[in-house]
Amino acid sequence: MTRQTKVLVTGATGNVGREVVSRLLAAGVAVRALVRNLDSVDLPEGVEVVGGDLSKPETLGTGLDEVGAVFLVWPFLTAEGAPAVVEAIAWHARRVVYLSSEDVRDGLERQPDPINQLHADIERLIEDSGLEWTFLRSGGLATNALAWAEQIRSGNVVREPFGSAARSPIHERDIAAVAVRALTEDGHIGARYVLTGPQVLTQAEQVRTNGEAINRPLRHKEIPPETARAEWIAEGWPASVVDGILDAHARMVARPERVTSTVEEITGSPARTFREWATDHAGDFRGVPDSGDATTDHGRDPDAIKKQTKKGHEETMSSWAYIYGQPGADPVADRFAIERAGQRTTLVPVPDESEAAEVAVGLIEEGVELIELCGGFGVTEAARVVEAVGGRVPVGHVNFGLESVEGAAAYKARFEARSS
Ligand SMILES: NC(=O)c1ccc[n+]([C@@H]2O[C@H](COP(=O)([O-])OP(=O)(O)OC[C@H]3O[C@@H](n4cnc5c(N)ncnc54)[C@H](OP(=O)(O)O)[C@@H]3O)[C@@H](O)[C@H]2O)c1
């Protein structure tokens, strides 16, 4: 393959595909992204974007036209529909790099769970297609932790079963870096690369690491597998897949995922740690989503916040308290504190969020006329403060503005509806 060979990236708006697109562009490769919705595409300049749906093979012709290689992500829970897609790829392109799973076991007629069966089935189709292929058998993606983001944005606890299940989470950038090599270089054809992060971490350790990246004391709370099963099925996951995930996690308690050095061997750079991933994604876990976009860093921009929280109260309030966490623990909260220090604001560090309501009531008794909470306060604590204050003074929050008791309650209800 040469740099002139055009590469089609499927899943281009997803965690891994997006990185593959950026890296191919940076390497000077002609890139085409396959997307389902042309109206809401947010991809870097220089990528050719075409519409297509992997569940409708008849829509893939334009995307595959004059393409030499394909990065294939299979975003479905069964391999149904895959034969026609693999056939279409083989008709147009010479090479495919497929994002598979490290848990696929060679030589088995049936894999132990439906997710690995799906990956094994697609690998088999590709092997029989006549394409040049490389399988990227990935261990647990670090992005699996994004499933905790809503719980973390609204509190300090992540409820899950099997907190001691041990995985070797891999950064999406490392998978993308290997994918680009396999798509553009010779020497990777017929390889089944097992790609993992550089260390084994339990789920509970990953939660803690996420907390360290956002300067909050996050902890894992064990819940019975049956509870999680019922909740996930209620969210719409097929029971067979839920059982497969729970069984896999149960297995990983006794048998942690392995660690390989394949990323470094292929790219020349060691695989990124989960801590690096958590730092890169700190914005996904910080703050409280507002009622519209789930903004985090954007929603905490000091200028935007100034406009949002003051809402005219600035002129009339003579005494204002800004309640935030441990000084030095959250750089964004500190930045707001510094900004507010020049105003008529009392800075009130409250390292234990659960004490904020009591502190707020005490401040009112001292004559404070407006209370503002920093973004580190989750919606539950914020609502508790609003309730305790009982409308005596306005309570603001840097992420969702000044709210009445009713406003905060409505916000909380919206948030809970979205989380359930
Ligand atoms: N989670 C793990 O631990 C793990 C381990 C090994 C392998 N994997 C593999 O990795 C994949 C997830 O990769 P990821 O995290 O990068 O994905 P992701 O962030 O979940 O994104 C999925 C991508 O697939 C696209 N897509 C969904 N349905 C589509 C359709 N009908 N036609 C065309 N495109 C469609 C989405 O596009 P839209 O923007 O249109 O939604 C999006 O770009 C899994 O599907 C699995 O096969 C995962």
C-alpha cells in the first residue's frame, strides 16, 4: 500500500475511528470517512466524508469506490449482515484492518460468549474473503470507563458489580496508531495482534484513577450482578449480551486480562497508561451536565460563567459566598476562586461535599446574600444545598446558573431521568 491508497474509515465518528482518521491525515494519507448522518459530522478538515450505513450494505458503494484499504469497526451485537458487508469490501478494496477482541480464542468451534462469537464470526468471514487482513484484537478499551461518566458527574460513587475484575485498558490512540501502521505498511498482513494497555487494573482501581485525574475522591461500590443485570436489560441491552459481559467480568476476577507489548513493538512507543487516558478524558467526568449540552470545560469558562451566574444579582448583592472543594485540589475551582477573590465574595473551601448544605445555612445566618457552588459539586449535593437554603437567598452553580428551589428540583429530575 502507498500513501496514495485511499483508506475508508468506518466508525469514523467513534472513539477509535476518529483517532484513525486524524492519524491517517497527519501521515498524508487520503482518508474517506463513512458516516450515517452527514448533517452532524464533526471531523477534521481534509477528510472526505461520505454517507453509508453498515446495516444496509447497498448504501456502501460510494464509500468503497476507489478505496484500497478499509478500517472496519463492527458496531453491532451480532454478525448478522456482516457477510454482505465483507463481500462489498472485498469487491472494492485489497486490504481490511478489523477491530476485534483479545478474548477471541483460536481453534474453538464456539466462543464462550456472544460478543467473542461475533468477533470470531467476522474474522472468519474476512479470512475467507480473499482480502489482505490484519486483526487488531483489543483488550478492554479504556473508553469503557465513559459508561461511568454520568454517575461521576453527579457524585463520587460508581455502582457496578465485580469491582475486582482486572483488565488492561487500552487507550484508543494506541489502537489507532497500530491501525494506521497496518493500513499503510506492508508486513502486517495475516497478523492477529493482541493489543492491551501497559498494566492490569481492577475496575475499582480505574474508578479511583479517574478520580485522581479530576481531583475527586471517587470510589467503586459493589452491587450484586443480578441488580446490574436487571438495570442493563431495562436500559435495552439484550439479556444474552448482558450475561456475556457479566460472565466475562466474573472471569476477570480470577483471571485478569493479559498485558502485551505489541503496541510498543509496532509503533515504537509504549502503550499509554490508564492514568494518561483518564487525564485526556477528565473533561468527560468533571462537573455537572447542564440542561442542554453536557458541557464540562466549556460550561466552566470563567467569562461564560460570570455572565451566567450573576444574572443581574451583581448589582444588588453586597455579600456573596463561593463554596468550593479543597483548595489546590481542582485547578478550575481554584481559578474561579481567584477570580472571585477580587469581588465581594467570601471564599469558603468545603472539602467534604456532604457538609456544604450546613455550611451554606451558616453563611446565610452570617448575612451572606448569594451562594455560588463550584462545578465539583454534583447535582445531588447542589440540590441538597438549594433545599437547605429554602429560597432565603439565590443559590448559583457555575455549571447550571442561578436556580430557584423549583429550578434545581426540575434539573435534578431531568438529570435522574437521563441517568435511569
Ligand atoms: N469495548 C471494548 O472493550 C472493546 C474491546 C474490543 C473490541 N471492541 C470493538 O470496538 C468497537 C467500539 O469502537 P469505538 O469505541 O471506537 O466505537 P464507538 O465510539 O462506540 O462508535 C461506534 C461507531 O460506529 C458507528 N456506527 C454505529 N452504527 C453504525 C451503522 N449502522 N453504520 C455505520 N456506522 C455505524 C458510529 O457512528 P454514528 O456517529 O453514526 O453513531 C460510531 O462512529 C465495538 O463495536 C467492538 O466491536 C470493543
